[in-house]
Amino acid sequence: MPSRTYTLPVAGAVLLFAAHAANAQEVVKIGVSGPLSGANAFAGKDNENGVRLAIEELNAKKIKAGGKVVTFVLSSEDDQGDPKSGVAVAQKFVDNGVKFVLGPYNSGVAIPASRVYNEAGILMSTVGTNPKVTQSGYKTVFRIVASDTQVGSSVADYAAKQLKVKTVGVIDDRTAFGQGIAMEFIKQAKRSGVKVAGHEFTTDKSTDFAAILTSLKAKKVDAIFFGGYAPQGAPMVRQMRQLGLNAKLLGGDTLCSPEMAKLGGDAVGENVLCAQGGAILEKQPAGPAFKANYKKRFKQEPDVYAPSFYDQMMFIAQAIQATNSTDPTVVGTALHSTSHKGVVGTYAYDTAGNMKKSSVTIYTFRNGALAPLASY
């Protein structure tokens, strides 16, 4: 029997090709690096949720680049807030073909991990606030919030001018974040005429602060600035009460968390003040809708950085569409030269990858919830 060759009519072939072209897609892997275990797991999960919400919305919109529908796939890894683990996560992302990384959360993780991402051509967007994060000259490293310089200075300025603090004690947890923000606070405090009576040290694993608090109490401080995280800040303020240390506890963005009130209970109130980069979420045009969508999706309120990670993911998608490319270097160049109106502010970056302009809001706690006091 002679063999037969079947051919599609030309019109059919054209239609089939068009259908394939219309359905063509490019999978873009998005990595999230943060603490998903340990004391700061609440923050790592919140960051992940912010990225996840953005990706789900973007995939529903079916954005295109290079004629293909871009499908974002989330890959989230636990870096444990540890530099060594963070570098291991970074290498895993490199091996798995991740193009864009949201995170790390901790400055001490972001600094060494950024080297791995830079060498691999991966774009990294972090909330690590230590100034060193963006001092290496890497063109695809972005800090998506205010730095320690802005946050620490704002707290010191508010303490001097509004709280009329004369004498302050400083405690830091010896992490890159804790040391960085404590030093920035001290610089501005001294410039503002506030006496720094003592500088004590702890760790990001400690729970007993009696000795250092007793030392600062003897120095009659009006306030204590803590460079560290909520899981230590909460027991610290409880122990201040137990010791009869009637001083304000001041801190950076890591204390501006519902976790602070949750862990500190009734010891956390207007005696605690913190500063967070970004505008007041509820007062932004898109803020209430974001909060409602987040709560509907994850059955809880957003924490500190979910809106920032959401915004940066949306900015990356905007740059992908504008450049018609998913190449991180091309996208990074676009992020440096354009801007994005997000939920908690407008994102635009200088040549080092820092926000050109980022407001800082001072908060306190009332009835277990954050209450804004002033914005800088």
C-alpha cells in the first residue's frame, strides 16, 4: 500500500500557528527569601503574602512581553534570618533559574546574598535598611523602603523635638540591622542635643534584659532606643515595667508590627514609639482596598512590609511590559529611570538603588494597634 502524506490546508496552518502564538507564554520565576521559621517568621510570611497577592493579580491580567504571556511563578525559601542560610538560598535560586528576588528581610542576610545575586544577574529587591546594602555598586540591587539613615534620624528628631527627651540609653542586638539603625539614631540624637548616657548590647535570640535595663535605669534615662526586632522588643518593654523603668521605648520599623502588641500585651502602649518607612497605608488612595484584598485572601491584617513587596512586584511587572523584556538587567535599568505609583508611595530609585524619596512615619500603640503620630 502506498504511503500517504497528509498536509494541512494553508489557511488551517496559519490559524494553528496563530493559535500557538496567542497561547505562547514565558514562565518567570520569582524568588522570595525571608525568615519563615523562628521568631521573625511572622514577618517573612507577611512579605511572601505581599508578593503572592501581586503575582496572583498579575497572572489574572495576563501581561505580555516579547509577544508572549508572562506567567509568574512564586518560589519561597526560608533563609532563617541567617546570613549563611541566606547565601545558600541565593545559590538555590541561581540554580533554579529565578530571575527576580523579593527579599531578604534582614540586612545581615541581604548584604552577603546580594553578591551572589549580582554575579548571577538576578535582580534583588530588599527591605534591608542598613546603608551597606546598597553601597556595593550593584545595578540590580534595590532597597524598597527608607534606609536606617532616614528612619533612625527621624526617631531621634521626634524624640528631641516632640518628646523633649534629654537623656537616652541605646541597646542594639549586634545584627547588621540593629547596629546600623542604632548608630544612625545616636548620630542624630547627639546633633539634636540629646545625651546618650549608655550603649548596651544584646542578641537577636535573647529574652532576658534585666541586667542592661537595670544599668540604664541607674543612669536615669528618659527613653531607650532599641535597635532590634519585635520578638526581643516586646519582652524588653515588659521587663522595663517590672523594673519600674518609666522610660519610652523607641525603635525602628521592626517594632512597628502587630507582633509587638501581641507579644507585649498591655505593656505595649503609648510608651512605645517606632518609625516606619512609607506613608500611612490607610490614608493612601489605594490603601483601604489593599488592606481589604489582603485580609480577604490571607484572613489577617497586613504587617509592616506586605504593601512594599506588593508594590515592588507591580513595579517590576510594569518595567517588564515597558521594556518588552524579562531580562533582569534590562528591567533594572528601567527601574532606575522610571517611577511607579504604588499603594504606600511612589517608587523611584537613584543610581545606588535607594529610594529617591521615602516618607517616614512615627507610630505609637493604642488599644493594641498602631496609631500614626507624624510623618517626615
